[in-house]
Amino acid sequence: MASRIPTAWRIGAGKSTNIGGLNFNHVNKSTLALARWTRPSPISVGRRAESALMSTSSSSASASLRSTTTSTSTFATTSTTAAWPPRLRLGSSGTVPLARSLFQRQQHQQRRSFARTTPRHGSDDNHHCPPNENPSILYKMLEAAATSFASILVLGAGFSIAAYAYHKSYKHVVLQKMSNAFEPGDPVLDLAAIGKNIPLSKTAAATHWIARPEQDIVDDIVAGKEIGHYHLFIGEKGTGKSSMLLEAMRKIDGDGVAMFEAHADLEIFRIRLGKALDYEFHEDYIGSYFSERGPRDTTALLDIERALNKLEKVALKRRAKIGRPLVVIINQMHLIRDDEDGKDLIELLQQRAEQWAASNLVTMVFNSDDYWVYERLKQLATRMEVLSITDLPKDLATAALRNYRHRYFGEDLSDETLEQVYDRVGGRLNFLNRVAKSNDMLATCDEIKEVEKTWFLNQCWILGEEMDDDVMDQQKWAAAAVVLATALVDKETMMEAAGSSTYDPVVGHVLPSYALHEAQQIMTRSDFVRALDRLNLFSITKNAQVRASSVPMHLAFREIVAQPGFREHLQATIDRIAAIESLGRTRELVAKDLVLGGHYEIKRSEKGKGVDVKLVMPSSEEEGEEKDD
């Protein structure tokens, strides 16, 4: 062991040193430099001993001996004994192998540093890093790849869990929002109240001043009491269909009811449906930012189908909770175009209406002014109920008019005045509303009739015998309308001559009408009458009866037909149309041989099959004689 100790550490024999009451035997002065501790800490003792050990191996060992001899004499015996580390404490013989302990500590530190730079056994059997050498490039690459893979795995798992939680919560919020759309209170009622300048708390007499006999039926439908069917309200413009629906919604504060207006554009129809159901069609879904919309996601019809799917889920939960179906009202169905897209939309809505009516989930109500919607729905209808909304009868119209004028104008109308008003405008609700609010009611009635007459003449007036052939197509349509109007006036005259009155003291006006097929026969066209119905010139009832669209319009027909020379003017127009069509069907053939003086000899063939045609041209002498003549 002594051979391992450096020469500078060799201990002379028979030498002893006493420092602070401690007896250090066989320790030379260079070793005493290790005793310079300023604070009695075991850890600092070891560290300072190591530094002193390294310094003693240099050539300045003798100089440090003199400096440490004087500095160590100040340590007390008790404090120094407590501060020694375990290897430097006194043994039983009072001697400390200080040099050996410091050397062993140096070897222990070297082993620890080597263990830190050497990989553990089994971590990579093929690639061990030798001591005091850097790891290989392959080892570093594998370590970086493993770290990256672990990071990506953790991030991917975190994002996946967060995305799944967001997706589930979003679907729940969508259904919750749609369910809230059927809670009490509806924006349609607020808009209706603002339009009428009245609060919602007013009574029915203030919001709906004419009580129709169909109001009780509409109330049961909107309240969800009428189940197992879906409904179509059909009637002329201004008869009060939408007003009855709003009144029924007001009575239940819109609980379980959603209402919106149809539109010809499917995109606008989709937006209005989403607004009524509080459905955003996943336009606010964050996942849409990370996906591309395919071709099947670009049509409005698919979005409408998705909205109806969500509505079905809400209806299932609500029926289990409340026990009555939801009600969805689509107003102004006649605004949908009568083309392929419009037919597809109506078919989609009708399929849902049939399915939901059978399961008592949703009651759908379609409101239309035109007859063609009924024809379209009639093809596939099994559970459809049709409610025809017509003009008010005479007794209800006059009673409502009297009450309104007395309440808001303080005027008591006479029966004669009420009779005159009804005779001129009939029981049409919007006409009565305008007359009741005017100061001069009779003048307003005449104005309404003139407006209707002007509308008809602007659309359908005939041009007579001097008509240009370029406007023949439009004049065909106009002449057909005028012919039908003339036929209705003539039928009224026939009814009066036969003793069949066109005016009932209780019911009121009984307008003359023709069956739809008879009207098509009179017009000689089957496609014009539906276009005239869309223009509110004529009206087709639920029973397929064609008549004037209103009482003022029928009065306008009377005045037009009664004009002097009207029937001759109409006949001249019809003749001109026939002549133009005849010219279009005529083909002119010119035979040049006949112009040159020749002629044809036509005879039956000898075999009796067919005809033989022979051209005979004049001789040159005959041609000369003809020229001389």
C-alpha cells in the first residue's frame, strides 16, 4: 500500500505532530495542508482534501507546508473532532491513515464519472460506448427518433381525445339548440306584433279582429291536438290563412311550433329553415377547417335533409317528455318554383310529413295560394288533410266591419252602407281591412275594383286584327284569358236567366265557375289556366272549380265585356291568331315548268298501281306563235 502513495506523501518514521490537541503520528508537513478548513463541515472537508491532494503532487509542496503549519494551530480540539469526515476520525490507536483515505476517495470519484458516461448493461448490447468516449451517431439517431416518436404519440393522443370530446359536445349542443327553438316564445310572433303595432299581451279581438269559422280547427292543429295527419291550407291571397296560424300560435305562445316562409331559391329556403330550427348546418363546426367539402356536400337539398334528420331526433325526445308532436309550418308554399328542383323539394318535405304523421312525431302544415301545390302533393298523399280558406260569408263580414268601425272610429254604420261595401268587395279579408281603416269606404271599394281591372288588362289585353305576328305567343295566352273571362260573365247571365241567383242574402256572392276540364276546353289550352292562377287573375278551388280570383275581379270582368265593340274586337284577335298560325302551317310550291308553258299529263298507271306523271313542253313553232300573239 505504501508503494501506491506518491513520494510527496511519504511519511517519515518517528515523527509526530500535535495540532489543537490532536496527535498526528507519521504525518509530514505537506500533509498538514489538508487541515485548512474554515468551517467544520464534513462535505467541505472532503472537497478541500481532494483539492489539497491534487496540489501536493506539484513542485510547490514545500511552500504550502510552511503556510499550513501556522494556520492549523487555531482549531479547537472539540470542534475539529466533530468536523472530521468518517474516514478522517481517530481510530482506537489515535492514528488516521489520511493519505490512503484520500486516494481511495479519488478512485471512487473516477468510478462514478465512468459509470455516468457508460450505458447500462442490456440497454443496447450491440452498441456499447467505451469508457471516456462519446456515443456513436447511430445511437444518437435512435435516441432522437425514440424521443420524437414518443412526443408525437402523446400529442396525437391528446388531440384525438380533445377532438372526440369536442365532436360529442358539439352534437349535443346542436340538439339542445334545436330543442330550444320549440320552447315558448317565437320570433314570428314578435315580428307580427311589431307589424300590427300591438303588444303580444293583447286579446284576440285586437290582433285578429275578424274571427273566422275555421279558427277552432286551426287552433287544434297548431296546439298539437290533431294528430295522425299533415295539413294543406289552400285559398286565395288575402283570405286570412297566415293570420289564423299566427293567432293560433299566439294562444299557446309558440310552444312546440316553428314557422318560416318558403322561397323559390333553395339556398334561401335552407337558411330560413335553419333559422326557424336554430340549426347552423355545421357551418360553425371547427372540424370543417380541417376537411374539404365534397361534391355531395354542396347542394341545399342535402342540407335540408340533414336538418330534418336532426329535427326527428329532437321530436323523439320531446314526445317522450311532453307527449304531443311538434308543429312545423311552411308558409307561402306557392313561392317554390314549379320546376325539377321545386318538385324535388316538395317531394322531400312530403315524405317527411307522411312518415312523421304516421308516428305522431311532427305535424307539418303547408300554406299555399296556388292550386298547383295541391296537385303536386295529391300524387303521393295518404295522410294529407286539405282545408280550403275562402272569403267570409256576408253575415260575418258585415258584423266584423260594423264592430271595427264602432270600436276605432266611433261610427255606427247603417245596413245599407254595409250592403254596399260587401257588394263591391265581398268577404275578402284584406279588402275589408283596407275599407275599414279608410275614411271614405265606398271610394276605397271603387279603387280596389279599378286596381284589379288594371291588373287584368295589363296582363291579358288583346291587340285586335292589326296584331303583329311576333307577339302571337303572348296573344294566344291573353286571348285565352279573355275568352274565359267572357265565358264566366256569360254564365252569370245564364244563371240569372234560369232563376239561379248569383247572390244569396245570407251567404253573399255566388261567383260563377267552371270545372277545370271545362275551362281548359273553353280556352283550347290545358296549360294556361294554372299560370293565370299564379297571377291571381283566376282562382282554382279545392274542388277544381275555376272562377274569378275575387269579387272585385269579377266586377272588372263585367265592365270589360260590357264595353262597346268588345266581342268584335275579341273575334278579330282570334281570327288574326288563326291566320298567323295558318301561314305558319302553309308551304308554297312553285313549278317552273308551268311558267315556261308546259303542262303535266297525269294518268293512272297501266298496272293499276300508282300514278304516272308526264311533262309535256310546247314545240318551238307553238312558242313562236304564242310570241307573235
